[in-house]
Amino acid sequence: MKDYKLGVVGATGVVGEEFLDLMEQRRFHFSELRLFASDRSVGQIRTLFGKSISVQALNKNCFDGLDLVFFSSGDDISKEWAPQAVRSGAYAVDNSAAFRMDPNTPLIVPEVNGDLLKTNQGPCLIANPNCSTIQLVMVLAPLQKSFGLNQVRVATYQAVSGAGKAGTEELQEQLNLHKSSQSNSVQAKVFPQPIAFNCIPQIGSFSEDGFCSEERKIRLESRKILNIPQLQISAWTVRIPALNSHSEAAWITLKKEVSRGEFVNALKSLPGITLVESLDQYATALQASKTDPVYVSRIHQDLDDPKTWLLWIVSDNLRKGAALNGIQIAEKILS
């Protein structure tokens, strides 16, 4: 891969910092790198490949001359600035939810539907899916290809890093208050309820049908990525006091009965999946943190429905769930 001119919007956030770490780890070389963040971060220095780079503010012509820009900021920033990056002649890889369900914007997990990138001519906007969606569709895609999918049920157990630095800091602050016997002082700011020693069955806002926004994202984004508009899929999302990596318990109903060996071999066919095949072993959030794969374990057949399989899916939400997936998109575009 030749050197390109790149930009990162939201460079000082947890996902932005993960982008920078992975660029260095994967030897993602550049001839120029521009880092953008909010006004309070302007002037901060980040170092990559021995180069010191100053964080700057977004402005009218800030993307001119760049080949690709990663966006790891909020929806409002992406809505305003990602189209400007494209107009400046750059690919925009957006990690927000702003464009995911836009029918004209590809929603990409490279191992699953990366072939869609070949149909794009010239710079365009590409959406990076929701973190929980990514690890789920990595599992669903090879099963759909091999056996067909009839129904999917998933419960997620999501780490506080999914809410950014503020989420991680809130958990740590509340744990410190508990440790110093000041639990009465615990207040929820980032999350709707205190997160220390707790589980919160809500991620995002509720709609009138009783589902919260994270659950709707998983349902709609999975259908779009897999290109199965009528797939029966339902999600229940829970925030837990883990620092990093999301975990999922999934019930996947296939269109036909298969053996465990056939099921496992189908999963092995997709790069990026690491299987724990032993029935009494499993991956955990701590194990997955700071690693790239989607881990699949506790693979077993439902006792009442032989077409349904149960499994445990764990992945680093800042890596494959965000920055790594974005980098893989960029590598596919620019290679």
C-alpha cells in the first residue's frame, strides 16, 4: 500500500485514539495525517511513526487534498462534515449512526459485504456499523451462506467503553466511591442508572414499541448488511460494569438441521472469527480486550428445537466494533 493523505475526526476520543494505535500497529503509512477534534483539544499533540502531529479544528477547507477521512465523532458532526470531506475529494469512513440506514450509503463489514466497495466509483461516504451489530453479523454471515437463517435472538452485555471516555470514567468514579464507603454519593450522569455493581437494561432512548435505540440498530443494520430485509431478528441490550469488550448471547435458528461439526466448519470459513470449540471453555470480555478477533464459544444445540443453536460472542468494541473495521474498510479501498 502506498502512502496516502489521511484525516481523523474525533482523534482524541476513545475510538479516535484506537484508530491511531491500529494505524501504527498495522503499518498503515501516510504521507500526511491531519487530526481533528473539538476546540478543547486543539493544540494537543499525538505521535505516530515518530512524527508529532498537532490536533486542529474543523474548518471550511480542512479536508482539501486528503484521500480518506475517518470520522469517530457524534452524529451531528458527521452529518455536517462527512459530506464535505467527499466534496473535497476524499473517501469518508463514518463510525457514527448518521448515515447507516441511508439507502445510498454502503454499510460495510469487509469480511461480510466488502465486495460492495468495488461498485463505488470515486470518493464516497461509507458507514461503519454499530459495534454490537458488527460482531453479530460476523457470525450470522457464514451461517446464512451455508444453511440459511430463519430467526435470530440476541442479548448483549455491553461494556462502558461503548459510551466513550465519559462512560469509563463514570464507572471508575463510582467504584472509587463504593470503595471509600461513599456509595450514597453515587450519581448517574452518562448512564440512566448507576453502573457500578449494576446492570442496566437500556442502551439509548426508548421508542413507543418498548425497544431502545441500540436494539433497533442491531435489527435494522443486520438486515441491511446481510441483505435479508425480512430476517426475523430481535435484540435485548444491557449495559454492564465491564470496562471494555461487548458480549452477546445469541439464539440462531437455521433453515435446516445440521450437525455441530457442520455448524462449526461454517464459522471457520470466515476470516476474523476465533472459535473456542470445547463445550466447557469460553471467551470473556477481558480476553477479547485489545485483540482483533470475534470470539465464538459455548456452541450448543437447543434441546427443544434442533434447528436452533446457542452461542456466546465476544469482541473488543473499540477494535473490530469500530476502529479496526474502519481501517479494514480503508485498506480495501486504498489497496
